[in-house]
Amino acid sequence: MAGNEEAKQPGQPHLPDLHVRLRTELTRIDEQLRSLLAAMDRLQGLLDAVVSISREVELTDVLHRIVTTAMDLVGARYGALGVLGESGEHLEQFITAGLSEQERAALAGTGLPRGLGVLGHVIHHPEPLRVDSISAHPSSAGFPSGHPHLHTLLGVAISVRGEIYGDLYLSERRDGLPFDVHDENVVVALASAAGIAIEKVRLFERVRLGAEQFQRLLLPTLPDLRPFAAAAVYRPAAEPSQLGGDWYDAIQLADDTVAVVIGDVAGHDLEAAASMACVRNMLRALLFERSNPPGAVLAQLDRTLHAITSNPVTTTTLARIEPAEPGWRLRWSTAGHVPPLLITPGRPVEYLFAEPGVPLGVDPEQPRPDHSRFLPPGSTVVFFTDGLVEHPEHPIDERLDRLTDLATRYAALPLQEFVQALADHHPSDGRDDLAILALRTPPL
């Protein structure tokens, strides 16, 4: 006979058992969610890493970024990337990260790894390698003197266009654990993206080199301008697609007179480069044909360009330097261009600010003002394009002052070294091409 307590139905689980099963299931779901969140974090970290690597445009920066990014993804203390030589047997470059200053000093003079030991194993067997104890691995050959003693290793090959480019090595997880399969998977994925980034930047460099070579072919080799000394330098834009329109030229005229010109055609493409060549050649013809003042020559050039071409807007400065005892006379005219810089012995460096004309291609009927300045013996006139000084984050006056400081610092150098120094330490952002042409009058 049943009492007040309900009879337990057959097959019905006891209530405490249900609680245990529920807790177990919730724990399992919680672990799955944590695992899913961890996988999402790894995936997001990998995506961020790929974007970070792809932003670099210099090969050295790309290789270093690959190493540091891989270290961040798996929490490794040390990382390195060995770039293989043409034979694929030996390392020709070894990029490291994570070493302290003391560790680097201890390894100074040891040279590149010779591809022996576990590193060599990855070179000759390019499949991913995880090692929990380097010293116990059959290929282990020990460490060079001064090298930190490492225990764990994760090695992954990087391929570019189907060929092994190099090997990525990671060692010592910061949490003290050995590398696991998740670490291996994420580094293998990163290595695939790294191969694409390396190929992209190598293509970038080939395009940039080709653009620079093309640009330089359009620029003249400075002739012998004695009694003057002359030097010029051209630097291409940082972006390989930014083919510039900057140019310079110098022509020896009669009676120890020299004509110099510097200019910048608007635009950064093949059309700008072609227009630059057209303007330069046309101006050369006008200079040889007559000995008019610079303003008149620029006016004739502007009218001619307007009549027979569709050239873009061009800024330029045309100057003549001619004898004027006891020194020389500079006569110049500017078409919307930055002013020349004058360095006179015993005097502060100064800009030759004067009334500028409008750029070529704007209004060919506008008058072209001429200007004149006496040059003592040993004076240096520096003509340059705005790529030397323009910086979007700084006002142009500040950058011009910075160039004045540089010119003052390096004024005593031989002329070619002087223009190289200005180009090397330019106050611009480097995104535009630049040209510098300097002419120095004979000393007393």
C-alpha cells in the first residue's frame, strides 16, 4: 500500500543523477565555447598578422615582420627566419628577434648559421617540425658559444612560387609549454601568407627599379661645364607606380655662360614622364637657338607647348649664369617653382625669393618676370623640386628652414657629396620624387 511518498516510475532517472548529467553537459558546452573563442582569437590574430605583413613595402621589413608576428601568434620568446641561397642548401640571410642586447653581443662575430643541426633538418626536410627537446633530437648539433640554451622548436618552411624561400623558426613558449598542434597550424597558415607577401614586395621592388631606370634614362648626364662645378641627384618616389615628372638640365652656352633648368611636370605616371622629356627637349632647342633672357625663353616655351601639345601643368626655374667681373651674374625666371637656394661664402644661406610667374600650361599670355643677382666667386646655387621639402604634416616654411639648416651644415663638402647629403637627409616625407641640381662658381 502506497504511502504519502510517490512511487518511483520505472526508467525515470533519479533527480541527483539529472543534476550531475546537467552539470557535465554544461561543463562540456563551456569547454567547447572556450575552445571556439580561442579559435576565433587565433583566427583574428592570424588575419591581423597577414594584414600587418602585407603593409610592408621593403623586403627587410617584411622578413622581420614575419618573424615578430609569428612570435606574437604563438607566444614565443625567440624567433628567426633563415633565407636560403640559390642552391637551396645554405643560408644567405638570418633574421632574428627576441635576443637581448647581451645575447646579441655574446653572438657577435659568430656569422650566419651553417644550416647544421635541427635548423639544417628543417632545410632538408621542409615539412613542419615540432621538437619538445632540441638536445634529444637526432639532428641536434648543440649551440654556438654564447647562444642561449633553447629547449623547444617549431620550424615551418616558407615557399614563394612553389620554391622553398626560407624557414621560419620559433623557440620557447613564454608559458613554458611545448608547441602544440594549434601553434603549428597557425604558423603554417602564416607561412603561406608570408610567401605571398614576400613575392609581392619582390615584384614591388622590380617595378620600382624599372621605373627608376626608365626615369634616369630620361635625365641627362651633366656635361663638362667648366669653369663651373656642377652636380645633380635624382631620387624616385617611394611608390613604384609613382613615375615622376621631375627633371633637370644644364647646357654650356657661348662665352663661359651656362643655362640650367629644373622642373616638375604635374602627375605621377608614364604620361608625366613623357611630357617631361618633351618639355626638356623643346627647351633645349630654344636655348640653343637664341640668347634671350630666361623669362622670354619660358614665355616662348609656354606658347609653343600650348600650340602643339596637351602637356599637363609644369613648374620650372630657368637660369643663366654669365661672367660679371669680379664674379658672375645669375639671371633667372620662375614658372611657379620653389625658389633656388644661394650659398655665398661668409654669408648666411638664403632663398632667392622673387616674383614668380604662373606655371607653364596655365596662361601662355601671362608675363614672365626676370630677376638678377650678383654671385661672388665660390658661390653655390641650388635648384631643387618640391619633392625635397614637401611634407603633409608640416608647413612648407618649416621644411624650407630645415633645408637651409642642412645646406649650412654640408656647404663645405665637395659639390657631389653636398647634393647627396641633401638628398639623403631631405626634410620631405619621401612620397614624391625629387631632383637637385647645384652649380658652384669658380673660387677667386
